Amino acid sequence: MFLIGMYVSNRLKSKFTEYSQIGLRNGLSGREIAEKMLKDHGIYDVQVVSTPGFLSDHYNPENKTVNLSQDVFNGRSISAAAVAAHECGHAVQHATNYSMLVMRSRMVPAVKIGTSLGQWLILIGLGVMGLGLASQFIFLLGILAYTITTIFTLVTLPVEFDASNRALAWMKDTGMTNGSEQEKAEDALNWAARTYIVAAISSVAMLLYYVFLFMSRMQSNNRD
């Protein structure tokens, strides 16, 4: 899965770079695309801002900002349009109380705890496994914490796909992109979505491995 993840990540970067070289027919920048999509959806309390980094684009529901990397914020390419519209898709989800986004947002505090403690608890449990119920309990707590993180990655999938669908539909319906531009924008967002799919599959696989390891150790201890 690591190699697959690397491949998908590299393909995403390659696609973004390729489509960033193709100018958008209407000449609008990523910032202008984002502001227009927000306006068309009746959203006036979300600010579009520039943020440093490459592919660091995201929507922050806490302060209601669409954060676009500098290449997207200032870019006038297909990549810039697709990414900007996708992030605005999250803003539309927030404005319409999209159920999966609401669920993901509510999970964030638990995920932060699960991510920071889960691996440590699992490592501690594995390190002292065989020393009785206490170590088994620690290992189980680690698995439960990691389960929360895994569920979060699964909930993220429909959120990301829905944001892309909203973005692509808006670009097509408003004529922001023509036929070939629309196809390239869809291709770029599909590769972005695949990174979340790989992350979810990897998380599920690791969780199943931990569960299998825990059950094996339990059976071994019972035989002893």
C-alpha cells in the first residue's frame, strides 16, 4: 500500500503540474473562481485567502476561510480552477449542513486524541504483551483509538467526493470550463480523490492487522 500511495501522490502532483500549464479560457484566477462560486451559492460570510505551501489548499470551517495555495490563488489554469472550486465545495457543504461534513467535524477532537495516543498505546501494549491483563487492556485501548482514526478516514471519502461533484457541476453549469477543460478538471480531482481512497484502505488494513495480532496474542496467552 505504501508504494501505491507513493504512486498516486506522484501522479496527483504530476497532473496538477501538467494542468497548471494550461490556461483557463475565461482567464479567471483561482481566487476569482472561488469568490464567484461562493457568490453563486449565496455564501457571503466566507473569505478566500492565500496560504503558503504546495497543494496546501483547504477549507477551514472554524473561521470560514477558503485557504488557497499561492499557485492556486493567483493561478489562471485548469488546476487552479478545479482546486479552488473543490475547496468552495466544502464551504457549500458547511453552509448547507451536509451531514457527512458535520459528522467529520464532530469527530475532529476525538481523532486528535486517537492519533496522538493510539500508536503509543499499541506500541506499549506490544512491548509488554504477555505480562497479563494490563498489557492486553493497553493494547485494546490503542486499537480503539486507532479505530476512531480509521472511521474518520472513511467518513472523509464521501465528503471529498461530494465537494468535487459540487465543484464540477458548478463549473459545467456556469460555463466556467468548456468540454476539454472540464475533462481535465475532473481528471485532476479524481486523482486527488484517489489519495483519500488509498489512505482509507491503508488505515483499514492496519486496523485489521492490529486486531488480528491482538486476537493471536489473546489465544496464545489463553493456551499458556
